[in-house]
Amino acid sequence: MSESSHLPSAYGDIHTDIVALLENARRAAARSVNALMTASYWEIGRRIVEFEQGGDDRAAYGEALTERLALDLTNRFGRGFSVRNLQQMRAFYLAWPLEQICQTVSGISSRNTQTLSAPSFMSPILQTLSAESSSTPIIQTTSGQLLTLATLAEAFPLPWSAYVRLLSVKKPEARGFYETEALRCGWTVRQLDRQINSQFYERTALSKNKVAMLAQAEHAEPDDAITPEQAIKDPFVLEFLNLKDQYSESDLEDALIQHLADFLLELGDDFAFVGRQRRLRLDDTWFRIDLLFFHRRLKCLVVIDLKVGKFSYADAGQMHLYLNYAREHWMKPGENPPVGLILCAAKGAAEAHYALDNLPNKVLAAEYQTVLPDEKLLAEELERSRIELETRRLVGSKNEGEA
């Protein structure tokens, strides 16, 4: 009999309470990091804009400034400070100018502090987590008001990824509408993205029953929820904290990816490992490539994407998106165009598909087909690996149950 069987019946209560405590703490941590990150990015944008406004010579220097800053900040702080990101920070400040931020901060400070709204709840956390860095005044307004990073953070209750999505809305009145509704309804970034894509602002403006439209927007879809782990693993947060993310949809997928990498390296010295879970960003959407290899004989990158489910046309489209990106951003001079490998590990239907139709000529495609491992061999190895891993997991679960 295990020791856990001797625990009192009230154990379920303390377990539930601790789980709730940890989940709330993780959500609070994610909100705090996001708020400080957003405030920092707004302040970077402000300083870039004010530098450019320092004279004609500085205005002409604007593009070179972001390029130089991107290089120096990346060398100093790591990811997250590309030219595009710095341009977004600049645009962020212009879309949310200082006057608007001052009004927001003043409105928050005048509220009843006992009301646990999102900004007032975050304030003590932010000041506790970063007392030294966030309490130092960084801006003095024309009215003499001193703004710290912590007070700036109170003005940005939405996560940075939400503001990035809002920046894509060109009409200021539409952008303001979506921001207001996101706060009122508690939208996640997924909900915000869906509402913008469905032109919710325009549909509401044309509707004869606007109250019903606004009430309907308060209801979330099943896929809209974001766990604390997902919030902390947001690519923007990881970049801001300079953390490495190891991401997989499940333990099985993670194990399959590792086994596949080992298998390809064992085939000979043609495959050279480049990276795992390689992230790329297209517009405001993040993607992760499971494995990236370089084939020495073919002199090309091999992009590998693993799907635990069945193959679909969407998988092929996504692979060609990866290949186009790799050809433009990762391919070196003298290399051949990259090739894609889609592996599907659905039960009883393991498949392997090479994406070769992006190659410039049929001769090169034929050479790739000859040199690359046989698709059937890869599918068979994938199926064997999947069965072995699932068997191990079942045996492990059984042994734990008998312990």
C-alpha cells in the first residue's frame, strides 16, 4: 500500500488550493513581465522618435539609427531587437503618444485602490519584482509629472503581442475600438486576432443591433484560452527575458523529434545538425521548425516538420512557406535551394513526403531524390519509433500504478 493512501480525505482540498495558487502566480508573473516589457518597448520607441526630432541631420539618420541599434542591442541583449522590432516600438509610441499615456496613468491613480482591476493588481507586483529598475523616474512631462517604468507599465494592461496585433489596424478609431473591447471583454490575443480578421469593428458599425453584437463578442471560443505556461512561453516574452524555449506539443512528439535527429545522423556523414525547434517570424505570426539539417553532398538545408496527426494539404502549404523563408533568409551563397521533409506519425499511417517542386529544375530535383533517404525507409523508422515510445510510456504508467 502506498504512503499516499494514508493521507487524510482533506488532501484534495489542499492540493486544489495549491494548484490554484500556482496557476494564479504564473498568470500574475506573465502579466507583470508583459507589462514591464511593453513599457520598456514604448520608452525605446519614444527615445528613437525624440532622437529623430532633434534636427534634420538626425531625421535623415533615422534608418541607419535603427540598423545600428539593432546590431548593438542584439549583441548586448540577444534576440528581440531586430530592425523590424525596433520599427514596431517606434510605431507603438507614435500610436500611443505621451499625452494619451499620461491621461491613462492619471485615470488609474485616481481610481479606488481597493478595486482589483488588472492595472491596479499589477502595480504592487511590478514594484516588488523590479523595485530598483522600475521606480527610477525616466520621464518628466511638461506638467512636471514624473513617470517611472512601473507607472508606465500600469498604462499597458494588454500583453505586448496584443499591441503588436493592434498596430496592424490602420484606422485609429478602429484600433481604439478593438483595444477598448479587448479590455472590456478580457480577450486573449487569439480572440483579438479573430475579431480583427472578421472585421468586427466594421460589422458592429453597420449593425442595427450594436448591443447584441457587443454582447456576443464577450463569449470566447474553446481554442481561445491560454494557459499560464503558454503566456510565459510567448516568443516576445522569451526574447525579452533572453530565454531559450524548448517547445513541443507533447512528450511523444518531443521524443520522436529527438529520435529522428539521431536516426538521420546515424545514416552517414551527409546530414549535419543545424538546429531544433528553430523559430521564424512572418509578419506578426511565429512558427517553429522541428528540425533543421544541412546536407553536405547536396549543399542544401533540409527543413523537417513532424506531424503527429495525418498529412493534410495545409501541412504542404506550411512547408512551402518554411522553404521560401529559408531560401530568402537562411540560404548561403553557393548553396542549393532548401528541401522540405514532412513526417506524419499518425497511428497506422506513418508517411514521409519530400517537398521538391520548389527546385529550379527537374535535374536538380532528380538528384535530390536519388541522394536523400528513401521516403518509405523514413516512414517505417518513424512508425517503429512511435510504437516503441508509446509502449515505453504505457509500461511506465503501469509500473507507477502498481508501485
